[in-house]
Amino acid sequence: MTNRLIEIYGNPDADGNGVPDLKWEAANIVRIKPPYEMWWSWNIQPVKTISIHRKCADTLEEALTAVGKRYTAQERAWYGLDQCAGGYNFRPQRTNASKLSFHAFGAAIDLAPLQNPQGKRYDESQRMMPREVIAIFKGVGWSSGAFWGLPDSMHFQKI
């Protein structure tokens, strides 16, 4: 998968030294303003911008705009859709430290992490990610980690 990601998004670690390539970052990572009020899940501070790969920015904005139109502020808070745990973040996969995460390519976002922790089996009746949100992201070319062998319902990625 890593080769496919590099083919699509470029190599965020071109020299293989385990740190982000600053030229790649400058050429590819952009910031989008969320279309509705969001909070960083780790410090409850307002999300002013979300860093994401330029090739993913338009569809992420489209998906978040659709979520914002579909759900009221109260509903977004209920489901945690106003919580963001991040987009671009140069780091390895949590399940395989020898490979870069989709986040390291700027091709992933984590939403509603408190209700949708990695490893928790998907159950919409437990205030987890609404299936409609999963469908909205799927409709713009993103996939959800909700139904992986090791579920990660907060995680959306684009390939």
C-alpha cells in the first residue's frame, strides 16, 4: 500500500530518515477551515484549520460541509462530530510501526474519537459514527475504518 500512496501523494519521507520531508510538506500540505465549529479532542481548543494533502482538501471540505448541513450543532455534539483528532500527522501506523500512516501522507482525518476509539467494535446504537456520515465520506471517495478487522470508526482515509 505504501508504494501506491507514494505514487498518489508523493513521499513524505523521501530520504528515509524517519522525519517529514519539509519540501514535500510545503508543496503538498494545505490548511482548510472547517465549515462548522469543531474542537481538538485532546485540548478542547477550537479547530481553526485542518492540515491535509492538497489532493484531499476539496473532498474533505465537501464531506464536512455535507455533515454540517445534515446535522445540527446539537446533533454534531451528541455524536462527537464536532471533535477532530487530526488530519496530517507524520507518524507510523499504530498497528505496524514499519509503515507510515495515511495521516503521514495527509490523506486521513479522525473525527469523533471519544465515541469511536480504535479497537471498539462498531455499534451505531452506542452513539458511534452515524452510518450516514460514513456514506457521506464514501460518496466523495473516502473510506472508513469502522468495519476493519481492528475497527477504527473515527478514521477516514482517501486513496
